[in-house]
Amino acid sequence: MALDDYVWAAGVATELVNTTAEVWRGDDHLPDLAALVAFADLHGGQSGQSGQSGQSGNEGVRDGLSELARRARPAELRAVHALRVTVRELIDHPDRDHLIAGATALTSPAQGATLIPDPGRENRTRWAAPLRDGATVADALSLICGMGILGVVHTLGEQRFRPCTAPTCRGVFIDTTRPGSRRYCMPGLCGNRVNVANHRARHAATRGRGADSQ
């Protein structure tokens, strides 16, 4: 994994923690191995690399994530479920030292650090952390989440770890946007729900004022 691609990694961490039944009102979105494969394909390399340009330097880990998910056994799914809890706890308690210690522990599946070719600059290299031999999909996700958290803490600060502001949502997220103004864990869903609720409230208030004037 390229160490400076923290935006993608933090996005995977956000998406992973928000698959829990806690967020989806009792409906776990990562209930079985088939769902784990689908998650890996969506956020790994089998589905267009999550919309990335292909120049991130993490194409190998993305493709590998899908392959590891396809080889996973039930014990590895349970390990991924445990990882969700660990990452959620870090996002819920964004003390800088706590984040650094917890995220560093998550990177334990890495086999040291090395240099890899930089796909965006000819004859240049960048730092990367390879997975150790025999790593599982849970190990890969642990490394990704750990690197994403560390990158955000270092580059953007611990204030980027937040709960969703939608009133009825239990989701959390890591904000990697340039202005740092993200409000929702799933903007397309939570943001739309809030907009609809606000629209209905305004409409009801308008009807109420109209009735009072008659």
C-alpha cells in the first residue's frame, strides 16, 4: 500500500464501519462472505478501482483485496467484523494520541516499508508498506484502515473524525475533503433525508400559517 494514498484508505475505513447493523437499523450490510467479496470488489480493484484514475500507486492492494476476499473463510469474516468495531471506536474517540496508537496497531500486518515506482512520475519512487506473506482479507483491511487514519491525523488533523450530523443516523466518517466541511457519513443518503425532512417541515409550517390566516 502506498503510504501517501490516505484519502482512498480513509474512505475504505469509513465505508467499512458504516456497514454495521447499528448504522442500518438492525440490517448488517456485511453479513456473509458474499457481501465481503462485494465490498472488496467495490472498494478494491474489480470495480473500476472505486472511481480512481488508476494512478494512485495502490492498484496492487486493491486487486489483492478482491482476491483475498474470494479466498476468505468464516473466521476471516468474523475478524473483519471485529475490525469494524475497532475502527469505529477510534473514530468515536478522536484523541490524537489514541488515534495514533490505535491506527499504528492496525498496521501490524505490514511487512516493513519499501519503495515502489511512482505511477505519476517517471523514474521516481514512493514509500509503500507491503502485506506480510499469508495475509488475510482482514489483515489487508486492517492495514488500509490504519494507514488511512494515520494519514488523516498527520495531514488534516484529528478534528476530521466525526459523527454523522443527520438526526436519526448512527454513522461516522473521516472527512478528507479539502474544506473539511463534510457533514454526513453518506451524503447522498443522509443529506437527502435531511433535505426532505426540512422541506416537509417548511411545507407544514406554510400550511399552518395559511390555516391560521383564514
